[in-house]
Amino acid sequence: MTEHRPADDAEDDASAATSGGLRAWLQSVKPERATIGKDMIAGLPGAISSVPDGMASAVLVGVNPVHGLYASFAGPIAGGLTSSTRLMVITTTTAAALAAGSAVSGLEGSQRTDALFLLTLLAGLAMVAAGLLRLGRYTRFVSHSVMTGFLTGVAVNILCGQLADLTGTTAEGDNSLAKAIDVVTHPSEIDVASLLTGLGALAILFGLARTKLNSVSALIALVVPTVAVVIAGAVTVAQVDDQGAIPRSLPLPAIPDFGLLSVDLVTGALAIAVIVLVQGAGVSEAAPNADGRPSRMNQDFLAQGLGNVAAGLFRGQPVGGSVGQTALNVSVGGRTRWAAIWSGLWMVIILVVFAGVVGKVAMPTLAAVLIFAAVGSLRPSVVMTIWRTGRLSQIAITATFVATLFLPVASAVGVGVVLSLLLQLNREAMDLTVVELVPTEDGRFAEQPAPKQLVGHQVTVLDVYGSLFFAGARTLQARLPEVGDAEQPAVVLRLRGRVSLGATFFRILATYAEQIGAAGGRLYVSGLDPKMARLLARTVPVTVEPPDQVFGATPVLGESTWAAMNEAQAWVVGPKA
């Protein structure tokens, strides 16, 4: 059976640099006359929807909302020019924003803002490094249970954290849950005008969710309640420009202040990189290229990294492959990478023309946008499916969820990564089966459960399914048939397809060979790759005399196992003759 090679692995051997270099890249980004108009039109809804999304994401970080808008033009342009997933939109995401806010939470005022730009640049450089080092394949080690627990925790964090802005209060507490409890337990401090503004925005968002206006519902939810606030003269309702002035010009690129470099920023940047890269891998799978070309995960890593570098230089916040914006790009008819690029270019125009208007947006409406997005990202059915799959999945999703609620995001991501690796190792260790192969009259083998104990003067052929690394090798030791009182037993252990074996396995196999040898028996090994066969022959005393210590694999399935079994049978019968 031919093994399917994942797209990211297959493409690792042929990066953009080796497939034509600069000329190939220029050809790939050249606008197509047949699609440029459609992409230009498709980019406009993306830019419009990025206005509330970008501003709301900046609110999560705790900085002037304009920095979310800056990221919303820098990310799509820089990322769109380099991604292999043509319709991926690289822009602000709530998970990355929450992580950024956690990383700079210990700073205030201009220091927080300046540290944010440095954080974004560091995260971008980490992603670029991940792409250049071809680490795309390692995203698969972050389990679905862990990622679901983390994203669910992010959603609950956002829901709890935005209650204060929605109600116009100032909440106190060490985390978002404590702040939400503070808001609920002090109803007298709620500003009625702010609450009505936020509830009005939520009503618009939920009301338009299943209509044709869904793609612009967030913008409508910002505009209509804000106009009502202005007309009513509700001065108690906070506005965006209360967070800082909204410049009427685009920022010039600038190097962030590296004097603010700290351990918290570095760990925060790495956490953001992990979040963005894992989410981006999901976006690549959800939006395949229309021409059938496979997405190259490592190139998408690089694209998201360059998007963050650009965002950091243009005074923006972290960006990544956005599930919502990419889905919108597909639904409105985006054809090529230029749909994403145009969404960034349209954002530039919006910033230049409407900067003054942006400053008048009511803050409760941004809180409503975040709450609506958080509610939409909750997946109770997915959580229940994971919960039903077993205790390990329950532990993974619960631990990551709790960590996300009560720990800094960088720590929660670390818990998730470590937990994923432990689950992987545990699964590899436990998901191991030893079976006995019984020869049939037609020259094939039939499988049956391996015996608990070997039988004297008899050949037992064993096959192994599962990982033989580390704990897996220990599991094999526990599941091999015991030698017991058997005299002169012969065992053939089939190891076809094993091209890499560790020291733990060699030690365990040597011990088993010694136990069989002490009973006057022999251990034979079949089906090994020639390189591993030579290594095994030098390491484990599987028979009495070389060179018949191991039977290497041949192109014919089962041939080496038959040869080992016949040799073992001849030895077992020989002494009796």
C-alpha cells in the first residue's frame, strides 16, 4: 500500500526558492486580467468588516483601536503577497489579540503600545523562522482536544472581559471571570445609556446573522447605535477617541523599541506564534486553492510571519490566518490572492478618508462585536463529541480550558503544548498490539491474539502494531509472551517497516533474547530495513551464530518472515532427530 504524503511534507523538498526563485514568485503574484476586477470587488466587504473586527481586537489588547486597523491593512497585503493558500486573509484574530493583551498587561500607557509593536515584530520573526526551518508538520502534534479547550477558554475570557465595556463600568479583578463577577454583583454602577447602546448592537448582530447583510452586520452594529448616541447626546457613553486620538494619516514604518525587550514579551511572542500557526493550518485546510494546487504549510507560516513583521513596523498588533475573514473572502467571490491584498488596500483608503469618523464609534458597540464573535466561536456539539471520546480527551479539554481562564495566555499555551505532547506519547505507548501470525495452507498468515506464554519446542511468530519508541517499547516488554517454563522455544519477531528504533527498544529486545536463550531457545527477527538489520545484528544476540541473526526485508511481503520461520522450525526439529 502506498503511503499518502501530506502536502506540507511533499512541498518541503521544493520551496519557492528552488522552483524558480524571484521570477516564479513574481509570476505567482501577477494580477490576472480575467479576475482582477472580481478580486477588487471581493476585497471591499473584507475591508469593511475588518473595521469593527480590527478595532475590537485592539480593545482586547488594551490599546487605541487604530492599531487594529493598521494591522488590518499591513497583514493582508504582506501576507497575501506570499501565502500559498491563495484566499487566506491574514489579519487580526481574537485569540492572538487576547494573547498579546496578556503579554503586555503589566505595562501602561505609551509603554504598552510600544511594547505591542515589538511583540508583534518578535512574533512575526518567530513565524518566519518556523517557516524557514520547515516546522509545519509539527502543528499536527497539537491535539484537537487541546485546541478546542483553548479556543473555548478564549471565547469565555472575551465574554467575561467585555461585560465592563458593554455596561460602561470599571471592573476589578485578577482575571476576566473575576471582572465579570464584579460587574454582575454591582448593578448600581452600570451606565444605562452604555448598556442600551451595547444591547442595541447585539440585537443588530444577532438579527442580521442569517440575512444577506451578514457580511456587513458588524459595521451596521457600530454605525446605527453610535448615531443614536450622538443624536441623543449621551455623553456618558465612551467613544473610541477617548482611548486616544485617531490620526488622519497612515503611519510610516518604524523599528520598535528593543529597549522594552523582556522575558514576558519573548514568551508572549512565542505563544502568539503557536496560536497563529495552528489556527492558520486550519484555515489552509478550510480554503483549498481553486486550481487544485496544495497549500504549503511552511510557506503559509512564512506569509503569516511577514504579515506580522509588516504589522509591527506599521504600528499594528499581531495578525494571523483568520477563519472568519477567509470564509468571507470565499463567499463574496474572491478568485486569487489579490482579493486579500485588495482588502488591505481598501483599508488604507478607509483609514485616510474616514479616520475622523472612526473616533466617534461608541465603545459598547465594539464590546458587542467581541461578545457576538465569542458566542459564535463556542461549539457545544464539538465539545460534547470530544467529551464522549474518553477520559484522556476529557482531561485535555478541561485542563486547557481551565488554564486559559486562570493563567496568562502564554502559560496556557505552554500547558496546551505540553499536554498535547504527553497525550501523544501516552497514546503511542498504549496503542500497541502484539499478535501471533499463524501460517495457513495457502502460504499466508492468519492473525490471532498473542499467547500469554511461550510453548517449548515450538515456533511462535509475532507481529507488532504501534510505536516502539520510549514508553511504547516498555509497553511491548509487558505484552510479549512470557518465557516461563518453556524449553527451547523459538520466537520470530516481525518488524517490517521499522526504519528507526531507539535504545530503549534495543535494550528490551536484548533482555527478551537473553530470557529465551536462558531457556535454550532462540529469537529471530524478520522484515527489517537493511540498515536497521545491521544495527540490530550488532546490538542484540538474536541467534547463536552469525550471519543468520536477522532476516532483512525483501520486496515480497512475508518472504523474510517465512524464511525466519523455516529456519526456526529446522532448528526446533533438528535436536529431536
